[in-house]
Amino acid sequence: MHERSSVGELADRLRSELDRYSPGEKLPSSRALVERFRVSPVTVSRALARLAADGLVVTRPGAGAFRARPRTTVAAAGDTSWQEVALSADGAADLVPRSVDASGVVVSLAAPPPGVIELSGGYLHSSLQPEQAMAAALSRAGRRPGAWGRPPMEGLPDLREWFAREIGGAVTAAEVLVTAGGQSALTTALRALAPPGAPVLVESPTYPGMLAIARAAGLRPVPVPVDADGVRPALLADAFRATGARVFVCQPLFQNPTGAVLAAGRRGEVLRIAREAGAFVVEDDFVRRLVHEDAGPLPRPLAAEDPDGVVVHVCSLTKATSPSFRVGALAARGPVLERLRAIQVVDTFFVPRPLQEAALELVGSPAWARHLRTVARELRLRRDAMASALRRELPAYALPHIPSGGYHLWLRLPDGTAEQPVVAGALRAGVAVMAGRPYFAAEPPAAHIRLSYAAVAGAGEIAEGVRRLRTAAREAV
């Protein structure tokens, strides 16, 4: 008898006998079925596979085959079309679209399909994360007296003190709130500083996650262009006058996505302009701990130079550790601090104490300084490897600035080249990159892509990823 016929016949026999077994009960072993029906092991395996495909049998490697449990009947889907009206119609006074586009954030958070090189990631590759140091810190933290109790709502005093020292200037521990990472801190800040419907000034281009936060809070992001020296003060002053905005969000150090550092001559200007407008500056100091070893001395945070409470400072340990090590800080001076505290308490109560204790253990250990030195060296090597590969493989893609900190490069595509075909073609070629469009609050002046060199295993993957990108770029022409 042909093998195909034997498989079908055996599957029919087994199907007819399934009622002898209760749901979840184990069927005879493959060896027993071979002996009973006098067929080959291959025939038994294929017959069981047919029953499994029909949902009648569940096979578990090393354990055998079991009668499947009855499938749960799925209730018919209800009519949710009414939600489109409920989520959108807030009356004539609603001037801000209620929908939130989180695609720019999702792309950087989602793991790419197997075999795809991740040049879109926003976190360190596992080989660069201080996994052993974090595990040891968490273990020690869990054994601290009171580690599993309720922490102060503002955060552990010692951790607040550490963040205050890191920010510098006259910032004190009393002016620091511990947060669940930088994204949570930015959310709290924007909700505290601007009412729904208000304009908020943002750098252009800027971090898509911040744009998503603003829109989710019902705010209107207004772009202010940046150049190689950061935000342009004259345009910032014009934007404050034109909009009446009371908030400006910026990344003065290794800005995402351009990598720009706010020039020394502009720092005081930005603070002066905001102060005269009666506005706050939200300083997102997100990658200070991802400086490269060739960077030289870094400028202090704007908050360290601000005696008047203009700056609300946001920083985090997450970028320098792991996406799951979500510990950050908000620092502010004056009455605004109480509003920030109140909103954070309402939203999250407090950051889990074991995580705060682990952060203290980590930053207080000798492993912390060693880790930062290792990351500084590795990021410089990866940055240089990517820049060299881009010059070699994609010379027509403009690379105007190579930063000495952060984890990405910002490329301008040749005139007439559309982003989406390049991005989609890159994914088909086996490399994930970030489109430039989500980084702009309004129409972009040109097509861009952002490439990350932190989320890959090393220089070899970077070279191969750029080579695959070249293939996609040629197809998109």
C-alpha cells in the first residue's frame, strides 16, 4: 500500500477511536501504534499530525499525543462602531484630534522578525547591558530591610540625592521625584504644564514618543527647527510670540534624531527666551550616560544653570542599562514641583521599592563605572563602523553630523527619494530602519531615515545591515 494511503487510513482509524479517551488523556505511544497497525513510525507521525491540524489531538515533544480539549466557542463580535463617535466628538471646543499615532514608538520597541538586522532599536543590545551587575543589584536589593514595603511617594531619599548630584548645580534631593523611566516622566511633565488644547513647542525633528505623549494629552505640538547647534533661538522666540505657548520640550544633549548638542552660546538664550515668555523648558536629558569615549567634557544639564525654576529636568537610567530597568527622575523648582508630584501620585502611586533599591545598589557598585566605560568604547566603535559602511555603500545618503554620544545616525535621502519604499524595501531585504516622517510634528523638509547602532550584536551586523539597506535603496530608485 502506498504511504499516502496508509497515512489517511490510519488517521481515519484513530479519529474513530478518539471517543474512547477523555479530553486531555494520553493516546497510545507511537511505538504501540506501530506494532498494532503494522505501519512505519513515519506513517504514525504523519497521521497524528493530520489529527493535530484538525484540532483533535495535541502532540507534545517527548511526552506523546493527547486528545484535545473541546474548543471554546467564541462569542459573536459585538458592534463597536459607536466608539468612533464617543472617542472623537467632544463638542465644538475640541480643536485637537483625539487619535494618537504611536507607530513611531512601536517600531522602536517591537522586536524585528527572525533574521532581520535591527537598525531601528532604541535600547542597548543584550551584550552591552550590565546584566550580571543588574542581577546582583536586584538580588542584594531584595534582601535589604524593608525592601518590599511601601516607599516614599517621591522616591527613596538616597536615590533622589544621587540623581540631584548627577544633575548638579544647586539642584537638591528635595527637588527630585523618582519616576518609572523617562517616558513616564515626560508624560507627567506635559500633563502638569499645559492644559488640553494648548500649544507646546517641540524641536523639529524630535522624538516620536514625545509627540505621541503631547497628542495623547490633547496638546498641539508646534515645531521649532534645529540645526547642527541645536534649536535656533530666533525661531524659538518667534514661536513663543506666535502661539502663546508656555512649554518648550528639548533634548539639548545628543538630540534624537539629529545628534545635535545645544551650542554654548545658545544655552543661555534658550533660558532667557523661555523666561521672558513665562514658559517652562522641559529638558529631556535622555542619553547623558551614553557618551562616547572620544566626546570630551560634556555641558552641564540646563537645570544646573537655572536658578529661576524655568527648567523641568527629565533623566533616566533605562537607556544605559536595560529597557526593563525603568527608573528615572523629574527635577523642578518652585510650585510646579507640587503639581508634578500630585500628578505622578495619581497616575502611578510610586515606583516599586525593589527597583529603586536595585538602582541604588547598581549605581553605587564598582561595576557601574566599568559598565559606562565599556559602553562608551563600544558605541564609538559601532558609530565609526556604521559611518564607514554608509560612506562606502550609500555615498548619496547625506550624513551631515556624526555625534559623539547617543546611539544613532540621521541620514537625509537624495532629493526625489521617498522614505517609505526604502523602509519597506529594507525590511524585505532583512534590515529594519526607522522612517524619518514620525520625527516631524508638521510636513518634513526632506526625506530621512534613522539608523541605530546600539541594538545589534556588533560591527559585523552593522556592515551587513548597511549592505542590505543599499540593496533596498537601489530597488527604490
